Amino acid sequence: MARIGVLALQGGVVEHLEHLQRLGVAAGPVKKAADLEGLAGLIIPGGESTCLRRLLRIYELDEAIVERFRAGLKLWGTCAGAILLAKRVVDGDPGLALIDIEVARNAFGSQLASFNTVADVPAVAAAPIPMTFIRAPKIKALGPGVRSLLRLDDYHAAAEDDAVLVTVFHPELTPSLAFHRYFAAKCGLATAEVDEAAWRPADWTRHAPLPR
Ligand code: GLN
């Protein structure tokens, strides 16, 4: 069965795996090139982009990911993951550089300027989606072929082209499964029906139970 992998070198790995599990999507951590075998999609999680970029090199995963991407692997970068996927990084070095966007790192200020918000993303879900921003980047510009999914103030918070999804916030740290469901569909994978209504808006840290 096709699976979604979560890059597991550094950063928020388990939360992504658990959201995929809640949706009934087969998922596993990716620590070496062989783990990319049989994946329909790969999530590059939040963490620290310079650290992740170096670890990708050390583990020889950068070239392996680009190779699989050229063969059809779909990618989703959250926060630091979005920085690694951006072709242009203001005052910084690009990492994998696989989507034509320009990002500015740490664009909201210090770690203390992290925040939660709720926004409508009509392409992704009918109901408003909760979002957690942690020392997030801003997507400042989109190249041709890249669509904005969510524009806020002076930046795009989510964008995509046909093969890559980027979000500057962390859906995996909220109770919402909407972006994980959206990415699974982008990868051509079916997801289970989950009743999110009972728990979604009430409490940011309360998640749906994991299936047994
Ligand atoms: N500030 C981090 C960076 O520049 C990203 C933070 C995150 O992934 N939550 O890499």
C-alpha cells in the first residue's frame, strides 16, 4: 500500500505521523534513502531549517529526495520544511529548492512572537482551520505555477504547485486534520471519515483519539 513518509532527522515528526494515523493513512518515519521506497508523499516537518539542511546532506537524503521527487513523489513542507523546499530564501541559502517561492525566515520575530490563529482556507476545508505559528517564515513571493492557498497581511501562509504543498504554520500541532487530508488527496491516497466537529474548536491541545 502506498504510504506517506515523515522526514525524521529533527523537528516535529510524531505529531505528523499521528495525524496521518488518525486519517487511516499508512505512514512511517524517513531516516535514510531506503525509507523513501514506495512512498507517495513525504512531509518535511518543522524544526530548524539550517540544522535540517545539514542533516539532509550528512544522511545523503537531499539527493535521494530530489531524485524521488522527479519520479513523482509529492512533498509537503511545514515551517522549516517550507524553507527547505523554497527556491529562494531571503538572506539565506536554499535547501532542496523544489518550489518557486521566496521565503523570509523568522519573519514574525523571536520565539516569543509565536501565535495561534484560525483562518478560512476554502480550497482545503469548508470549516475554518486552526493554525499554530512557531517562529514561522513568511512566503513573500510566488513564482508562476504556484497558487496561494492562504494570504494573510503581507504574506502567503500556504501555497502549492502540482507537486509541492507548503505551509508556514503547523497543522500537526492543532486538532485539525484538514491539511493532512488535503495532502493525502494530493498524493492520491484515500482517507477515513473522522468526526472532527466534537473536538476541533473547543480545545487547541485536545486531539482525536488514535485508532487502535
Ligand atoms: N525558525 C525556524 C527556521 O528558520 C523554523 C521554525 C519552525 O519550523 N517552527 O528554520
